[in-house]
Amino acid sequence: MALTLRDYQHDAVDGVRAAFGAGHRRTAVVMPTGTGKTAVAGEMARRTAERGGHTLFVTNREELVDQAARPFVDGFGLSTSIEMADRRGSVRDQVVVATIQSLQGARLERWPRAHPSLVVVDECHHAVAPSYLSLMEHFTGRVVGFTATPDRADDVGLGEVFGAIAYRMEMLDAIQGGWLVPVRSVRVKVAGLDLSRVKTRGRKTADFQDEALAKALRVEGVLQAMATPIVEQSGNRSTIVFCANVAHAHDMAAMINRHGAGMAVALDGSMDGDTRRDIISRFR
């Protein structure tokens, strides 16, 4: 039996159908993290399967593949296979979940252009990258992208790839609707931290430049001033700390571990798959 969708998830599905009906081959859905984008994708895949079609779900992280595949099987009863590394997806399955890294070059070319009839792109704000564009140009089916963060730091908009935003839900809407817990923020003033000379990028987001920000944050006194309240606020709770870049993440983990050996570990994309999976498994 399929999962029971929430009202706004039905609205998202209807929005995608309307966008396709209006002639848009590519459309996007914007929903905050935690509001069930996979459930929306699962319902769309179920409807596609009812018409005899197939769905390709594309993610950009190896760790997310099995997690993404589970709802299609458990929640919607769809036959599902995985295309990644030494695992091969099957054109016979109703859903194939793949990493964008796996569907490149000759490996992408082996897939018939008309298969699948629906392509779902997770974290579709990455879709302006050549790897995504080549994938979407290879397949002739309709494309729906999902993202919680439509604004990119380089100001390249979703409109460059997707013809319409089929549905949009803001974080405040989700909080007021009771679907997400309210955000409780704590502001910490850090003595000695000067961001006045750190340049920004992007007219819309005005994000700090990663390398310049990391340089300002990787000062001994600044690291210490940030690590102490992190430890105090987190207590015994599992905690994720987002950092400016890889070097900053490792410095921050080392500083937190001064409060207690083995409290923190840095995780980044340069690590091999087994190490990443072990760290994530232990964190869970």
C-alpha cells in the first residue's frame, strides 16, 4: 500500500502535473528539508508505473542512494534497482536510483533515450552543472527537480534549466503548518573575528567566499571561541557542525576534541567511501 501523502504533498504532485500539462518538459519543486520530497517523488513514480512507464531518480551522493531507494519499495511497492559503482540498474524495474557520477559517458549511453519516461533530479540546484545537463539531454522523458535551496551563490537560476517552478513551500509555511519544529537560534559573539574584509559572492545570496571565510575562521582564538558554545549547547545530543571548507572542518573537530577526546570527527568528500560510511553509521 502506498504512503498516505499530506495535503501539501498532493498539491506538489498536482503542480507538477499542471506544469507538464502546460508544455514544460522540465519543472522544479521547492520544499524545505524534512517535508517529504521523496514521498512526492514516490507518488509520481507510482503514477508513472501505473501507465507502464519507468522512473529514474538521480542523486549526487553515494550515501543517499539506498536511503532514497527504500521509500519506492517500502512505501509504494515499486520494483527498484540501483545504478552505482559495481551495481547495475535494470530497464525492467519501475524505478532506478542512481548517482549522477555513475550516469556519465559510456555508462549513460547504454541507457535507451526513451527510458525512463520520468527523470527525478534530487538537489536540482546542481542541475546547471555539465554532468546533469548531459544526463537530461540524453533522456527524452519529462524531468522534475527537487530542492530546498533554489538560490545558488553564483546567481545561476533554476530558470536556466527548468521551465517552471511547479510548487514552492517555504520553511516558515512548514513550521506554521506543524510539519517542521520551530527554529531556536543562539547568537554567539566571537571576539577577534573580523569579517569586514571577507568578500561575498552572488547578488542574491551574498554568501561569503569559502576560502576567505575559512581563513578568517581558522584562527586559534576564533576556533576556541566557537567550539566552546557548540559543546555547551549540544550537550549529549548528536550534533552536526557545518564549516566553511574542508580544512576548517578538520580544525573545528580538533578544537572540539580538546573538550573531550573523540567527541567530534570531520567528514568530507575527499575520504574514501568505506571511511565515510563508517563515520555516518557511527553517527546514526
